[in-house]
Amino acid sequence: MLPGELFHPGSVAVVGASRNPEKVGYGVFANLVQAGFQGKIYGVNPGGGELFGHPLYPSIDAIPGPVDLGVFVVPPNAILEGIPRLAAKGMRAGIVISAGFNEIGGAGVALERSLCEAATSAGVRVLGPNCLGLIDTHASLNASFSRGTPPKGFISFFSQSGALCTAVLDWAIGRNVGFSKFVSLGNKADVSESDILEFLADDPSTRVILGYVESIDDGRRFLRAARNVTPRKPVIIVKAGATAAGARAASSHTGSLAGSDRAYAAAFRQGGVLRAGTVEDLFDLALGFAMQPLPRGDRLLILTNAGGPGILAADTASLLGIPLAGVSASLRERILPSLPPTASLGNPVDIIGDARADRYRTVLSALRDEPSVDAVLVLLTPQAMTEPEETARATVSALAGSGKTVFASFLGEATVASSRRILSDGGVPNYPVPERAVRTFSAMLRYSRIRSAGGPVVEEALPVRPENAERLVGEALAAGRRALGEALIRVSRLSCDFPEIQELDINPLLVLPKGKGIRAIDCRMTIAEAP
């Protein structure tokens, strides 16, 4: 269980605060102050002095008051010394931003082990090391070295990549998308994705959970956490390291070992987790889930002023198994008098290229209470007669509070830029192309079914066969491989003794239904270098 002080501390100490604007310690301290944190902020710097009106103390022992959260931006050995000293002042949670641990191998592995031992002995939970830090907008807390703080909202994001955190953060600020929490996991020496999932499950300021992972270290715990949270909140994850090249990159990035991609895909499915194929998909799904209600049904109506985009949307819906809503006789009667003879009243409903905002408004108002339509996708291409801003306002006003799931795709750039902000401010997600809107609707339908069923379906586990694991691990070692990767292990436990193995952890990450081949899991193992 994570201490609440990690996200809602009454006081924060930055060990390694710096007056040099080029230093990370300066950026962390500046973010704490500029985010409007209301608690005590202490800076520790051997030279003392002052920063942003706050005194800097020459040592941890000189801090005058209790400390809830410690942020470390100093070399590893200083962190090992600092943790028990801050714990003596009440610290229950720490953030280790500094690098130089497991990700560099060799001596860094031993340092990370010592970090965990020091934290455990002091009763402190540690985020990191080698991480960006943490942001909680609802607590006005920015304990990171990111650029800026996002608007307050209800999306939370955890990531094993600090750089990806900064990219998502910049996107949120640029698009004015509200976030609740940003958590950079770094090397996950202590706090893991499972800890974060367990915490966010009951967090009232989180409605949608996003994540980027390169590895999952405790499969059983992750599945338990996912199955607990997904019936209540959507969890959307990008999993990196899907290929052999990506797995090697993940190992050098944070010291993690990425396992079988098929294993993760099955685990996510059994945990009710929605997998985003790309960061772009992650953004798209975040907008849909955060801004719109879950669909009450799967019948989609496409409204467009141009044939081509409407066809692309219809094609994507067909490929994803989404039925297009039929245009009922009563709906036809209500909108026909306001449309030109050349309009098409099938689905897509094409109100042709000279459609002004009033034509959109008439159709959208008729759709508001139309029982045969569950979701609406509004398409617009900028033409001579088009009124993008007024059409955006019509979309928001006509369907707000209707209970229908609404998406927009105003295609183009310069002409529709201001209308996109109107849509966003009105709670309607806009997508650059219609296919992305339809894919988001498909993901929302999948999650809606999970939620209606009370959670994901748990498939039956099969018997354990440790002899197969022993054989596969032996073959991997003989071939000089450091990770099993796509090897299809057919057991969920291992009892064998290889002196070459420093650490071997077979995590029961998944079970597959009968007839699918592999019966168990993903692996994580670290093999010691030969003397």
C-alpha cells in the first residue's frame, strides 16, 4: 500500500536543490513553488542561501520541521545516506530522480539493491530511481523536472519512460487536456505499475488511467490490480519491447527485461486492460474516455459535408464490426425539409459541401432524441461555404447532455484550428482524421462490454510443468541468451538450480484458453555475467 504522502504531502524536501537554472535540482524546486504547493518546501544545498524566497539548508539535519516527502537529486551514495536521515524527520515516501543505478549495469545494480534495502529499513516507499518525478494537479504538487504543469483534470498517467511523460505532458498543456496525476516509474526499484494501479483504483480524482510499460515484474499482482480497477475505470496501456530489438532497447533503458509480447497481450485481455498500439492511440483513447460518456449501444451515425471522409469512416466501422445506425422514417421526415435535394439520407448522412452551420444544427438537433442512434461522428471539411466555428458550437450545444457518445473530425489545419478548441472546451473530442475517431469508439465499446459484464473473463489455469521451464532456461543459457523473450514457456513455476543465474523470476502473468498453444506466462530473468 502506497502512503498517501506520496501524492498529498504536507511538506516536501528537495535534497540537491540548486540555484543554477541549468541544474535538475533547480527545476524541481521551481516546479514545486510555481505549481502553488501549499505545504512547506525545504531545500537542501551545502552552500545554503535562498531560492524563490525559501531558505536552503546546508544539510538534512538542519531542516527545522517534519518532512512527508523527500525528492533526491544528488549522487547515489548521498541518497543512501539521506534516506534514513529524512525518515527520522517523518518521511514516508521518497522520489529518487537521480540516475546511475540498475540501468547502467555493473556497480549500478548493487547500488539499486542498497537503495531498496535502505528504504525498507527506514519504512520508506521509493519512486524511481532514474525517473522524472511526480505531478498531482489536485494537490498542486509538481515534484518533477518537467516543463510546466498540466490543467487539472481526471486522467492519470504512469510511465516507465520519463521522456514519454514529458511528451504526454506537453501534449496535455498544448491541447488543454486536464490531467490528475503524472507518475514517472523509472527503474521501478520499489514502486511499480501495480502499486500505482492499486492506488488509483480508489482515487476520486482519477477517472481514466493511462500507462506506458516496458516490463511487468509481478504478473499475478498486476492481474489482481487490473481486475480490481477495470470494472470501475478504463485502463489503457502502451506496451513497448514487442520485438527483439525493442526488448534489447528496454533492457538498456531502465534495466528491465521485456517478455513475450503475446503473453502481455493475453494478460491485458484477461485483466480488462485496453492496449493502445501507439502513443497516438493512447492520446486518442484518452480524449474519448475523458470527454464522453460510455456508449449505450453500438449504432453509429456519421454526419458529413463531404463524401470521401464519410466513406473512410464507414469503412473503418465495418472493419471493426461496428454497425451503422439506420436512418428511421421519423428521423428522415424531420430533417428532409431542411436539406437540399442532392443530400444523401443514408448513413453516412451527407449534407453536401455547401452546408453552413444551420444545416448541421438542424440534423444534430433531430439526432438528440433519436432512439435508433447511440453515437454520432460529426465530420467537416473546410469549403467555401463552411462555418467551422459555428458548426463546432452547434455540435456542442445540440448534443450536450443527450447521453449519446459524440466525436468530431474537423479535417484540415489553419481553417479549423479555432473550432477544435471550441469542441474541446465543450467536451467533444476532435480527431484529425475520421478513422481515429471510429477506432476510439471501438475501444469504448470494448470497455463498455467489460464493465457491463462486471469485469474481464478469467480463463482457467492449466497444470504446472516445471520440467519444461528447466529445459527452456537451460537452452537459453547454453545459447548465451540473457532473456527468454518469445520462448513459449508452458509452466507457471520453476524449481531448478542454475549457478549461472543471479535472479530468475517466473511470473504467472497469464493463462490462455485450451487449444491456443502456450499455457502460461511471461518471464523476467537476469543472468549474471560470467567471471
